[in-house]
Amino acid sequence: MTEGQRMYGLCKEIFPLNRSITGNAVRETFKILQSHIPDIKFEMHEVASGTKVCDWVVPDEWNCEEAYLEDPDGRRIVDMADSNLHLLGYSLPTDVTLPLEELKEHLYYLKDQPDVFPYVTSYYSPRWGFSLTCEQFKSLKPGNYHAVIRSTLEPGSLTYGEIFFPGETEDEIFFSSYTCHPSMANNECSGPALLISLVRHVASMKKRRYSYRFVLAPETIGAITYIDKNLDHLKKHVKAAFNLTCVGDDRTYSIIHSKYADTYADRVLTCVLSQSGKHFDEYPYIKRGSDERQYQAPGVDIPMVCFCRSKYHIYPEYHTSADNLDLISPEGLQGSFDMMTKCIDLIEYNKRYRTTTLCEPQLGKRGLVPTMSSKETYQQTLALKDLIAYADGRNDLIGISEIICQPTDLLIPLVDKLLECGLFETLEDETP
């Protein structure tokens, strides 16, 4: 089974759950995620409703068991059992009968996408409502409709989780995604699935130069809560941070840059994407929209970029019922996994190297090149020779890669060989 297939299977498991920014479905999601990494500690946190976090307050906890809308003939025309997206998120408990004209104030649809229905929420203002297609809305006939929402909104807590792997240094590489959207495959399920696969990847590393931290929290309020409780640590230790969302389709790759596009994370992810041989899109920070907003906010300033495939707000299925399991694929998820593991590998190897010999080293006696030279063997070993030529202590691996026009994933195995045979040393100041 490929990693992409494992990720797709996890997406299928968590897709049906009616997640929100709080509630039992979020906790159930974490239980499923934990089942995929049973031997890895997943530290869970509950933050009580009413807790002040930065300029916000953790809201009451919301849960919903059932919600439906019956037409004048008593037929259920909208039912949360068919799709969680039919219900306005955080809807108040409701059991009312009202005429169509009054009901319309509580119905949401998309005029420009008449065959799908939107994902809508009202976390911080009391409302109730249903989402349906424009075609359904147009077909509603006059009469009295029965709206039932069996929800609770009461003091509880907000749930988030984190996983930490110590490395040789206390400098951290930080990954985040979120667990708060119901039944959307690309916009919700793909991010946590990728994060869990990266957890397994980091756990399997024989050694780690850096420490790694993975955080899953509800979007916006969860990130703000995490920042409120951990800001000093984050500012002191995080060297590069990546927010993961909408990573399951196979249309393109995207980077949403940091505020000034000048962090180490910008440099690493741009390098990997530009060398992938695949098309990718770049967006400035003013096009932000996920939790990079919080981690890059004034006074927080964590060096974070956002990694997507098709960017949120851009792809037509975004925040609609069309963001289903058909939109993502094992291949799309695998591509995202490959890009992010290349980022991890590059971060681990991106040091300044220097050759240990005076003048050009003899590579043949070390088994690094063929002992018989020809035009063909010269071309085959050119990357190795160019790598050595620019290993003069001035450039890190990204810089050398850019100079000699060779991808870093080709250079990394060569670095291993040169370190193993003693031809390379790393400078004491390894920070790019």
C-alpha cells in the first residue's frame, strides 16, 4: 500500500464526522487519527469555554445529533443525515413550524453553482439554518415548513492535539493543520491525513538534526488558543513552519508565502516546488486565508508558509458539497507527501559544506567515479564534481543547487557519500 492510499483511507474514515470548532466529533476525529499512529504519543488538550485567548474567547461547545427540514407535505427535503453540510454550523436548537417566506431567512444556497450546496457557519452569532442547492430552493412551494435541529450549545471545551519529536537541537520545524470542517475532503480531511503521514515519516528517521512539532487544532480559534499558550516557546524555537491544507487533489501545487516572503520556510518550499518538474502557483501573503494568518500576525511572526495543492478560495468545489471524496485521490495525496518529505530532507541536509582536501580530490580511488574516463562518464559525474567545486563554505545546499542547476534530492545522496568518505565537512555555523 502506498502512503497516498493510506492517506486516502484515513480521509474516508474522518469524512462523515460532523466536525466543528468544538464538540464530540472533533474528539472522535482525534481518536481515529491516533489509531493510525498507535505507538506515537498524541498529547491532547482541552481548553474551557470562556477562556480568554489573545483578543478572543473560547466559545461554548456545540454538538448536534439530528437536523432536518420537512415540506408542507411532511417530506424531509433537507436532512443532515444525507450530508453534514446541509446544516448551518453552530445552529441553535430549533423545533419550529413557519411559512416559506419566514423560512427563507434561514436558507443558504449558491446562485452561481445551482447544483451544489454551500458550507456555512455562524460560530459567534446565534443563528440556525439549512444549506441546499439553488435548484432545491427554487422548487420550494408555499406552505408551512417544519425545521428541527437537535443541537446543544453549552459550556464545554475546545480540543487540540500536538506531537513532538526531539532532535539534536532545540530548533523546531513546525507543522500545523486543522480539525474543524465537516465532510469536505480536500479542504478538511486531506490536511490532517498528510500531517499524520509526516508524523510517521519523522518517527522513522534514524536521526533528526531538528526537533519536530505537529499541531492539529480548529482553524482560527484553535490556532489563536495554541499561540496564546505557547507564543514564547514558538518565537524562541521555531525555525521554519508549514501550514497544510487542501492537499488532496492533483491539479497543481501552491505556496502562500509568509508576510514578506523572506523566511527559511519560503526558501525551502519554493526550492522543492521549483525542482519538482510540476507546475506550481505562488501567492503573496495578502492572499492568505488559513492559519498562516494567525502564526504570521503582528507580534506573533512565526516563520510560516502555507502549502496547498489547489488553493482554498480558488478551486470551484471549495466550501461546497462538491468537495467530496471524488475530488481527492491517492495520487494527489501522495504528491503532497512527496513534496513535504523532500522539504524535511532538505532542511535536515541544508548545511554549509567544505571539502577537506587541498585542490581537486581524487574521486576514482574512493569509488565515487568510474576509473575509466569518457565523454559519457564525464556527464554522469558532473553533478558530483560541481557539488564539490562549490563546497567552499560560502553556500548552503540550496545555494549550491541553484548555482549548479541540480535538484537537491539528487545532491543529498551525494552529500552522504562525500561525508562518509571524509571528503566533506560541515562548518560549525550550520545555520543557513
